[in-house]
Amino acid sequence: MRWFTKLPPVLTFELSRFEFNQSLGQPEKIHSKLEFSRVIYMDRFLYSNKELIQSKREEIKKLKGQIALLQQKLERYMKYGSGADRFPLADMLLYVLQFASTKPAVASCAQSLVTPEPQAKGSPPVHSRGEVTQATENVQDAVEDAAAISHPELVSRPLQLPWDPVETTDYPAPHVVSEDEISLVMTCLQRWKDEVEQDIQGLRNSIALLAQSVELMYADPSLHQVPYHLHAVLVHEGQANAGHYWAYIYNQPRKSWLKYNDISVTEASWEEVERDSFGGLKNASAYCLMYISEALFHLAAADEDSSEHFQQEVEALSMDLQHYVQESNWRLEREVAEWEEEQSCKMAQMEQSESSVESQDLSSDSGQELSSPCGHGACPLSSEHAMITKDQTAQAIANTADAYEKNGVEAALKESKEAEPAKDFLGEANLIAQADEQQDAMGLAPPAQPSSQVSEVEIPSVGKILVRSDADGYNEEVMLSPAMQGVILAIAKARQTFDRDGSEAGLVKAFREEYSRLYQLSQESPTPQNDPRLQHVLVYLLQNEAPKQVVERTLLEQFADRNLSFDERSIRIMKVARAKLKDIGPDEVNMDEYKKWHEDYSLFRKVSVYLLTGLELYQNEKYCEALTYLVYAYQNNMTLLMKGPSRGVDEALIALYRRKCLLKLNDAAATLFESCHEVHVAEGMNHLDELIIPCMHLIISSDISKDDLDAIEVMRSRWCSYLGKDMDEDLQLKLGELLPRLLDCSAEGVVLKEPPKIRPNSPYDLCSRFAAVMESIHRASTVTVS
């Protein structure tokens, strides 16, 4: 026997899931079930516990010997008899008891032909089986003699008895038995049966107690000091010669199992791990288990532990530093969330662009014929710059040479210095603008510009401004958002104050200008085509009466945006705003409250995007996709409206078009069902299973309006109308399975597909999109908003 003196941090168990079949000459996979626990204790295998474990093993050995002896005794009861077929003794006694208790058969016709002998008065009627047999034989002889005399031709025929022995009784029963005999036999059999059952139950109880003692032998707390936790399960699905591999790994910080299946990583439950790993149910089973020590298990939870340790360290800092750290972490979380949403959007755009690659390839040939004769179509921006630079260089050389010939070296040097500023601030901007105009004329998208360049950007309500792209760069999408337009315009209005009193006075002036503009905007009555809350988060905060500290900090962050680095004035104002943000103490602004308000606004924009997307899809008659977006818009909007009537969007508008989509889809599904075509019927059932029924259940589970209730009754009536109509058996079966789900008001197990990712936090201008969609709804015309 080998013992561990020191355990490794990781224990790897390789499970033998393959064996070689000698008859077939090939390997085979073993699909037998093998259960394993999430925690194992290695104390019983340590050398330090050798004596204790050996004594326990001896005791277990004795207990198992007793269990085996009791099992043999129980086996004799459960398989009683001496022949090949053996049965439980208690069942055999029960069957004999049932036979004895069966009443004797009624006297047969043969017995009625025999005159019974007189019996003594009061004696029980007793008939021996020998007497009955003899009487029957006499009757048969008399019948045969009579037949031979009167009808000699019938002698050779088979004997025809006047009664059928098969019909004498329905069940086997004693032929002749007295009441005393019956009472004695039944008493003995019942007593023996009870005794046997007691013996069997006693044996089973003893075996169970001994087995429990074996199981609890290592339950001693002193033997639970070295736990190892299940960390990874490697799974194989298939046969010995082919299959698929994946792994389950426990993520300690998230307290959940993760399934690593090729490039896909998804969360999994322990039930799913059991189902795929234990084996015995299908072709999937674990072939390798990895357990990690307690120390390594806590090390895997470093994220959680370090966060607690980090929180303790933060609490030891001054209040100003605590506020700075919390704010920095919150900004990082926001950036990560926005980056993930942006990446998901890019992936969706790439998938959409791949579908149109073929059409683009087909049109590329004709596009080349119309483009300028540079390479394969159009000249890139770098080629345009090279051509302009070449002309400028040639001109500069000619001017310098001419000056040298006329006035000497000094004049030539002067000429070259005067030519050098040609690449000044405005000149470079005009150069790039001209190149962009040429590129726009050729239908090409401008390439990414290198750092430290200047470009001219036209800002609505502001005009054209020269934007300098420094090392950080500017985000044109942010620059064109309504929020940034207002900030740029406010800085422009504060120009005189900035020039006269400095950057801090300029910030105060710009801050007041923008605050006044947004406050007036928040006081305007919304129209069906305009929702001011989409223009700026401050409008949302003001309309919902957010705390003043939250409002002021939000606006100050707008002036601290790095995208304001388009000229010296804006850069200095931005730096002053950032300095003021750092000076705000934790007592002045509750950051938790601040986060909640911005999370609500992010959810509000998300609901708006869901709503607009659903309405656009509805107008384009894509009811399946539209319903999914509208359902998610309604569900998220309910969360907002619970906090206040101005927190969300118009609930009635979402409900109206959700109801319209449901009715349209229900009619389409019913039409497909009526076609009786297998493919069409399956498509209609799919609409019902994935969209219509889950949506109906969600509507019923909440506060349902009369219009929604009427719509649901209309849909149910449409399907109930098929009852009693002639249709195929398969359709009747499908209808029978469908109707209970349509009429069931339970919302349990309702799962809707998640709509594609959107970017509610992006500065994309939702205002124009909102106006276009709402106008098209009121005009009942289809629009497409890019």
C-alpha cells in the first residue's frame, strides 16, 4: 500500500473510457455511468493518517463481510426453491394462500348423474376425489354401451361428453375441502407469510444500517482537513474512432461553470456538467477530471479576494483619494461596456456586409470603368498628396534657382524659408479638404488620417470649424452628437469672456450658456415627432428632477471631454473642467446615485433604439423581428416607468405595435396551418412556439389592458374555430397540443430570443431617426433611416 507524504496542487484523474474488442479487432468506447463528487478529501491517503486509516479499513472489511453474509440470507428468501426457476418465498406463500381461499367449484353435470348416498344429519358434506372419478367412469361406460346398441356407426366417433371440463371453474380452486381444513391451512399460511416478511425486512434494515456505517466511516471531521475541489472536466462525445471534445472549467470569481466548446464560451449549470460527464445516457462522458487543492482554489478566487483586499486599502485612504479611485473605476467600467457593445455592433455589421459581398463584386467591374485611370480604379488620398507635394516641390526648386541666379545665395535661402510656411495650419486643412472633395466626387470613403493633422468639420448649429487631431485624436461621431454640438456652441459664445478674463471664466460662461439652453429645452412640451430627452442626458435628468449635484457634474463632464481638443481655447477650457472634476469631493456628489441616474438614461436610450428598430421593421413587414424588439422595449420600459412617468417612453405606443405584430403573425401562422402543407404548417407552429405564445404569456403575466386582452381573445378564437372541422389526423394532433398552451395563462418557462446587440451609450443622433420614424408612422408610409 502506497501513501502520500506530500500532495501536489493539482490532481488529474484519467478515466478509462476505451477498450479493445478482441472479436471485432478494434477499440470501443465505454459508455458506462461513473459518478464523481465536486469535493474529495485526500486525508485517507496521507502517510500521517496511516494507522487510523488502516484500522478503519479493517473495520470496513468486517462490516462488508457481515453485509455479504446477510445478503446471502436475504438471497435465500428472495430466490426460494430447488429447481432452475426460483421465486420469492413470501410471494409463493401468498399465492398458496390465495389458492386455498378460493371457493370450491360448483358441482358438474357428471356429478349430478350420480345419486349421492345418504349422510348423517349435521355432518359436513364431504366428497372424495376417488368417488367422483369412479362415478364419472361409470357414466361414460353406460353412454358407450347405449350408443353401440342403438347406433353402431357412432362407436368409432370421438366421445362427446354432455359437459366441458374447461368450463368447470374460472380459477384453480380446491375440489373437496372442509371448513376446518380451510381455516387451519389459511391460519398457517398467513402466519408463515408474516414471519417471512418480517425476516426479509429485518435483513434489509440490518444491511442498510451496516452500509450506512461504511459510508460514514470517513465522515470524521479530522479526515476532512485536505479537500480538493473539482476544477475541470474534459468531455468526449462520440465513438472510439471519432468524436468531439470540450471542457467544463469552474470560474471561481463568477461562481459558475463555463463550457469551452471550440471558440464558444458559455455558462453552464452543474446539472449540465453531470448530464454530459457521468455517462450512461448518451455518447458523451468525461475522460479526465482535474481537482485542485484548497490553496489553489482560493488562489483561483483571487479576483474576488483581491477586490475585498483592495476595498480595504481604498477605505484606508483619505476621502479625496477614495473618491478619485471610485470615479476612475466607474469610468473604466463604462469604457469597457461601451467597447464591448461597439465590438458587438462591428461584428453584426461585418456579418451583414458579408452577405452583400457578391453584389459588390459584381458591381466593382462597372465601377472601375467610371473611375479615374489610377491603378485599379481611383487614386488613394496618399497618391493625391504625393502629386500635390511633387508639384509644390518642383515649384519651390524653380523659385529657389531663379532667386539664386538673380540675387545670390542669401536670396535663395530667404526664398526657401518663405516657401516653408506653405504647409501652415490653414493651408494643410485646405489641402486635406480639397483631397476629400476629390475623393467624395469619386465615391470613395476617406481613409484614416494620421495623428497631428487638421481637418475642417461642419457642426450643425455651429458652422465649420478646424479640428486638430492630436495624439488622442477626436471622434467624429461624438463631435456630431447633439450634446457635443451644444458644448462647442457654448464655448464659441464664451469667446470674449475667455479672451478677456481667462480659461476659468470662459468655462463658467460656457457652462451657464449650455445649462440655460438645456433647461429651456427640458421645459418644452414634447411632440409626437420630438423627444428632447434623446438630445442630451441633462434634459432627461432635469425632467425627472434629478439632484442638482448630479446635474452639474454631468454637464461638467461634457466640458471635460477629450474630443474638445480642436483648438487652443477648447483645450484650455477642457483642462479647467477636468481639474474641477478632480476637486469635487465625495461629500458633494453621491457617486452611487450618480451611477444609477446614468444607468437609467442608458436604459432609456436602449428602449428608444429597441422601439425605433421595431417600428422600422414593422413598416417593412418584418413582423417576426419587429415583435422581438418591441417585446424587449416594453419589458425594459416597464422597469423605467416604475421609477417615474418621465423615466421611459410612451408605453401605449409600444403596446399598440406589439399588439399589431402579434395579430399579423397569428394570422400568418393560421394561414400556414390551413394550407395543410407539411413545411408551411411547421413554419406556422414555429412562429407560435418561439414568438406568439411566449409573448402572449408575458402580456398576461403583467397588468394587461383591455385592448391587449381583446387581441389575445381574437387570436385564441381563431385557433379554437378549427375544433370540429375536418382535417388530417396529424393536424388534429398538432392542434390538440397547441390549444392548451394558448389557453394557459402561466408565464413559467417563457424564453424569448435576445435581439441583436445595440449601442445605447453611443452618441449616435437618435433625434433625427426618432423624428423620421414617428412622422412615417403618422403618415403610414415606410421609411428607411440610416
